[in-house]
Amino acid sequence: MKLGTLALLLLVALVQPSWSPAAQQTGASAESPALTTRLALRDLWVEHIFWVRNYAVANQTGQRQQAEVAATQVVDNAKAIAGSIAPLYGQPAADQLLKLLAGHWGAIKGYSDATLAKNDAGKKAAVAELTSNAKAIAKFLSDANPNLPEDALVSMLGAHGGHHVAQIDQLAKGGFAGEAMTWQAMRKHMLVLADTLGAALVKQFPDKF
């Protein structure tokens, strides 16, 4: 299974609070396509939060060149995620997902920039955009996979966005111990997303695995 086929799944993983039950349903074994998919999804989404954090840190400390590189990597990662669904859902769906992921990143970047500028109105607007985007992504994923309840996706995507906001606030205030805890929560959340998403993909496309 190519890494490209994994993107939608990772976002879809937001639906389920834990991976273990779903994973057991896949019957994944060592070196199976299902396991390969799960591991690739983990890499893809941990990379997302890794580069977003790098941008937030660089932006907060005025490291413009570092921030630009991190932003480029965030965009490249979003393209990889969007492109990954094309083999299963088609290029139009991949293009739509990329637009939605661009909105997600735009809201996070906007919040970081507004935080740096001490612009409370800008922060509020960014959070509203992040919330609206989460609902749009949830609808997209739910429409793509009938096994994914839209309301559950909205809740899980909202939690993901909340991690980004909390992390940026903590970095801005120098709350590094708290930010370390937030990072651990974000990473755990991404692993749950990847694992659950892999199980959801196997369920929707059993003939592919």
C-alpha cells in the first residue's frame, strides 16, 4: 500500500477515541497491508504536528528563515496527505481535501501570527476559522466514508485544533512545561488517529487489503 492511499484515513481516525477495538477488527498481522497503512499514517500525521510546532516556535522567537522553512514543510505535508486519497477516491477528492487542509493550516498560522502581534481580535477570528474548517473537513470525511459519523468527526477535529491553540498560547507565555505535556497529548492523539483510520480504511475497502 502506497503512502499516498493513507491520507484520508488519518483524518478519519478522529472518529474513534481509541484504536485497540478497531485494530482488532482488522485482523492485521505483521507485514500485512493493513499494518503498513497504519504505520505510514502515523508518520504522516506526526509530521504534521512536528512542522506546525516548528513554525510556532520559530515565529514566536522571530526566526523568520526557520519559520519559512517550517511553513513550506507544513504545506508539503498537506499535499502528501491530500494526494494520498487519490488512488481510492479520485483526484477531485484529493484536490478538495487539499483546500480543506490549507484552511486548517491557514487558521493555525493566523492564530500564531495574531498571538505574536498580541491581536486578540485576530486570535478570535482564527479560532472561528479553525472551528468552521473542522466542520467542513468532518463533512467531507463523513461523505467519503459512510462509516464515519459527522458529529463525532467534528468533536475530534475540534480537539485537534484545540491542541494547536493551547500549544501556541503556552509557547507565547513561556509555559514550556505545560507545552511539553500538550505535545505529548497531540502526539498521542495523532497515533490514535492513524491507527483508527487504518482500521476504518480496511473496513471500507476490504478488497484492497
